[in-house]
Amino acid sequence: MATPDRPGFALPLLLLAGFRTLIDDLHAELARQGHPELRPAHGFVLQAVGVDGTTASELGQRLGVSKQAAGKTVDRLVALGYLERADDPADARRKLVRVTERGLDGLRRSAVVFDELRDRWAATLGPDRVAALEDDLRTVASANFFRLDVPGWFGG
């Protein structure tokens, strides 16, 4: 039951603050490692493009945004060298968006930094408490907790 010292609205704000802290720390480290232009939404885009590539229209659907919004983000990431456009070998009328080696490097570094950040939380809170927090969040989160449509959900 919510109490005056633990109001219900504080829980989502604390969860968001924890998420924001992790993401801000991730991006500060990525900037130090040569990826200063990567933004939080870019990680969702790179994941949504996937290993086989996708079209801008499919990317928009995966992210929960319009084709135009996806195209604008693709343009930016192409200009930064994280994505490239290529002909679809299965259909010459389609253009695929693919992750470049620079994009893969950003994703690989992100995975390592997230492990380091988790270790930092474990050093602060204790490994058992972090594991319990993860277990508890898995219990209350939807079964499909890893969703790429967060940009569209936040913006919608």
C-alpha cells in the first residue's frame, strides 16, 4: 500500500531515474571511447536494424514511429557512419538500411559498458540485491520486456 513517505507516483520516477542514470553513464563512457555522437534513441535504432538490415518503413514499424521519422534518424546515423543504405539483393526496388562496422563497434562497446555499470551497481548495493532487483523486475514486467518501440511509445 502506498504511504505518504512512499507515494505510488515515486516508483515510476525512481525506475526512470535509475534507467536515466545507467543510460547517461553509458553515453559518457561511449563518448570517451570515440562515440560522442551516439544518443540514447540511436541504440534502439541500431538494434532494430538488426544483423540482416531492414527498410526504413520496416524500421519505423519496429520502433513505433512513422516512416518519415525513421528516415530522418537513418539519415542522421548514415551521416555519422553508423548506418549505410544498400540495394536489397532480393529486390532491386528496395533499399536496405544496414549497420556499419562503426555501428557494430558502438553496440559491442555498449554491451561491455553495461556489464561494467551493472558491476558498479553490484559493488554499491551488493550483488544479491542487484540480482533480486532484476528478478523482481522480471516478475512484474511484461513477458516481452525487451521492446524496440520505446521511441514511439515515449513520443506517442
